[in-house]
Amino acid sequence: MVGMRMLSQIEMRCRCRAVICEFQTMANISRTGRWVIVLALLGAAVLVASVVGTVLLNRQENRLDEYAGEWTPGPPQHDVVIRPMESSAVIEAGTVDGHPVNVRCDTCHAGKEPSNTVTSGNQLDEFHQGLKFNHGNGALNCLACHNSENYELLRKPDGSSVPFSRGMELCAQCHGPQYRDYLGGSHGGMTGYWDLQRGGRVRNSCFDCHDPHAPAFGKMIPMPPPKARTGMQSASDHGHGEADSEGERH
């Protein structure tokens, strides 16, 4: 009988231990499941936040509402002003007490016989010494632009005269593509607003950037282009033509 009781007690202890182990296993499984659920929720939250952030960033970077979708063109509310050019034909002849002295062209040219053979500043031995003249690859002389009958005026190819304040009309006679681009806004420097409903615009004249006697720019190292975003073509990928002696692009 004693042996049977001991076996019963041992059997009961084993069963209790088995039940305890089973409960512990179930508890561990439940704990692991909870962690899996928590990690899954955290991953989903991170993914949603990433997608929302990307959408908001792209919307902010590509916001063109002000200039495209929501912008409605209308009549200009402000003016476009071109910087004034010299209105009188004068040249700086020197200084007096530190102040420049200007002399009108007719002061000297009125008593001189016009010459249509001067195509270089090196040919000038009486006045205008040191003048750099390189316009038209030697095909032009002074009288191509200056009026031989009145040096206070300029001369168009058709023989009509224009004052110095309208000198850009002379440029447009030969440099048609540049003048076309100037009128369209893609050539020439400016400050102010593209949208004339918001503000005015001040534009350079040809002579603010170009010397009329030697208009071509010397060789220079351009500023680096803006960094392109991934998938966009950089400005440096678009080849720039070489400039000829007149500074025109090909």
C-alpha cells in the first residue's frame, strides 16, 4: 500500500510539472506573439511615415502653383525700364583737378575729313590712341556706325541717322538673333520681376555688357551649374557652342 501511495504521489508530481511546463510554454508563446505584433505595428508606422514624408517633400519641392497652376496671367501692372544710354556724343579727354573732362565729338571731327579706311585702333595717330577696335573681323570701319556728316549722331546701314540714346537699333541691324532673344527676355541682364503684375523690371542695354568697338567677351571660366536631382539632366550635359570673334554662339 505504501508503495502504491508513493507511486501515486510521484505520478501526481509529474503531472503537475507537465501542466506547469505547458503553462510556461504557452506563456512564452504569448509573450513572443505580443512582441511580433508590436514590431509589426512599429514597422507599419515607420513605412506610413516614410511614404507621407516623401509625398509632402515632393509636393513642397515641385510647388509651381504660384507660377503655373494657380497663376492666372493678366495685364502688366508695372513697367519694364531699359537702363538709359548716353544721350550725347562725348568722350573723356582727361581730368582737371581730379574731375573728368568730357569733349563733344564735333569739337575735333568737325574740321577733319572723314576716313572710311580706318579698321583698327592702331591706325589712329592723332587722337583715340589706344582704342581697341575689333568689330566685324576687319570688315567694318568707323563710318559703319558713325555718321560722317554729323558725328553727334549714329548711322544705320540704310543711311538714316539715330541719336546715341537709340544705339541699340544699330546693334539690331546686324545682330538679329541676339536682339530677338533680348526682346524675349533670354539675352541680357536684368533685375526685378518676371511677373509684371508683382513688380517692375530693369534691363541692361547692349552697352552695359558689350563694348561697341570690341563687343566679344574674352574667354572665361563659367560658374558651376546647379546640382541636378537624381534622374534629372544636369545643365552641364547640354553642350555650349563656341563663340566666334563677335561673341555669337553656334
